[in-house]
Amino acid sequence: MIAYNQTFINNLAVLKKAKQWYAHGFISSGQMSAILKKYHVDFYDPNIFVKIGLFIFTTITVSAALGFYTLFAFTASNGLEFSDLFPIITSIFFAIICIAALELFIRNKMIYRSGVDEALLYSAYGFILSAILFTVDNDSSNGALISSILFLPFLAAGSIRYLDTISSILTVLCVYVIYFLTLLNLGDIAKLIMPFALMLLSAFIYLMAKKQKKKDAVLPWKNCLIAAESIALIIFYLSCNYFVIRESSIEFFDMNLAEGEDIPLAFIFYALTALVPIGYIFMGLKNKDKVSLWIGLLLVAVAVLTFKYYFSLGHPEVTFTIAGMIMILIAYFSIRYLKTDKHGITFKEDVDEDNFLKTNAEALVIAQSFSQQVHSPQQANNDLGGGDFGGGGSGGKF
């Protein structure tokens, strides 16, 4: 199912946890050294700058190959009966080439998130989507819906086989697009149920991702599930944000609102705009969940901007100055309060496991050397004058 070496994937999870334990002093240098030796990983995983360079280089290579192919093949096929199918055939052909090259590099070169695999995977997505768009009549009423339905299985397969976080994000967004376009076909009833239907779907995706994330069997896909969680939390809020509801009602449902006129159930969406981010923060603090905590803090700013847009007090420079002063005071007292652990929450900076491991590399090497059992050399069979200890008469007799 997974394209990468399953043993190395499991070893990565073990090493990540071991680094955390070692950085916090839960295991010794000797134990950490033994873990590094036993759970080795032979993936090619370069630094971020090399990854970016490899990604760009691979993308340019694919584009150049497509250009050369199109230059000669299109000219050769011009005027033939299947010339109208040339874009579709080309897209399918290059999608197959990209996937085949991706599998070959993973198997033979042991690449893992090196920039090459991402570039080949995303190029394949582009070619597959192009083939779908060339095939489906997108000018029809359900063209976008059919294209999304056809594209979804490829995104899901890429997420599962290649453990790709971006693919997971695209998969979840594609599900939302299909859901949204399906509800649009309901007509006027969609105007009433759309926000609540999207919130219901978001809650379902979030709870499912949260539940699956706890299972050991899906550990390799943990980052993918975290991405799905994050998207679900963000879209849940956008589905009840007053600004989004009002503007989307005008854009998609042709709702004509006079200046100063509110949408139906406006008080509910005003309340949700303010309360949902606070709920995310509370949930994050209570459950020690960084995902909901950080998203909640981000959405507090979105909520403030929403109310500022509709209830401006004038003089924005005064408003922003007061808001900044309030935020500084909140940050100051929060830092003072959380300098020591409070219910498992602290302002102390988390230890960077990777940097901590690098700075303690010498200690690990020394510990590994001394952790090996030292065997004493056998006594030489040489009395050197009759001494009991082989030391030239060093015993009690000569």
C-alpha cells in the first residue's frame, strides 16, 4: 500500500519519539545511541534548500520533456483522425510516465520527501486533471461536479500511497467541492441549509480524523490526518462566519440585500463568529491540542476583522492602537502566568529534538563506545621467571 520502505517508515516514528524523550532527559545517551543504531533509516532526505532545488529541477525537466514531446508529436498527428484526442492522450501518457518514474526513484534511490517525489507526484496530478478537463464538458451545469468526482480517487490514492500532506489537503478540499456543488443542485433550499450542512460535514471529518489518529495502524498517515483536522476546523468556522455567509449568499444565491440589511438568522452567525474561535482555544487548552489552539488564535484575528468591517467606530488608527495595547497586556500577563507549568501548559519553549541531538552528537558517540562491553585480554602463557601474574617475578615467589 505504501510506496516507501515500511520498515524505515516505522523506524522514523520510533526515532522521532526517542529524540523527544532524549531531549527531555527521559532516556540516557547510551540508550539513545543504541536506538539510533538499531532503528537506522536509509532514506535520502536532504535539507530544505536541496529539496527546493530538486523540486524546481524536476519540475523544469518534466516541463521540458512535455515541450519536446508536444513539438514533434503534435506536428506528426496534425490532420490524423485522432488529432482531437491528442491533448487527452498526451496528458494520460505523461501522467503514467511521472508515476512510473516516481515509483522507480522511490524503489532504487530510496528518496523520501526529497523534492523529486513531490514534483513527480504533483506533475502527475496536473496531467490527470488536464485529461479529465479535456474529457468532461465543463460548460455544462454539472461539469465541475463530474470533474471533481473523477479527480477525487487519484488524490486519495496519492495521499494513501505516498503519505503526502498536500495530497491530503487537496483530497479534503475536493470532498468539500463535491459536497457544495451537490447541495447547489437542491435549489432554494440550499440557501437555508448550506452553512449548517458544511458545518456538519466539517464536524464529521474532524471527529473521524481525530479518532483515526489515535490508532497505531495509521501512524504513517498521522500528518495527513492532522492536515484533514486543520482544514475541517477552518472550514467549520468559515461556514458560520458572518462575512463569509453574507458575501457567499450574494455571490452564489443571488440574494439582494440593501445597505445595512442583514441576512436571515444574522444574530446566530454573529454569535458563532465570536464564539467558535474561543471554543477552539478552550478545546486546545483543555485537551493539550496544538492544532485547535493555534487555529483558534488565528481565527480570533479573523473574528475581530469581521466585526471591525461591519461595526467600525471610525478613526482606524485609534482602534488599532487600542487593540494592540490590549493584546500586549494579554500577552504580558499570560507569559508571567505561564512561566511555570499550569495544568500541563507552559510558556517554556519546546526543545528542538533535531538540534538537541546534533549538539549532543559527541556525547552519543562516547556513550556508544563505552556501552560496548570491554573484554580483558587473556592472560599470556608466559611466566617470565616464574611470577604468578606474568610480570617477570611479580608474584610472591621467583
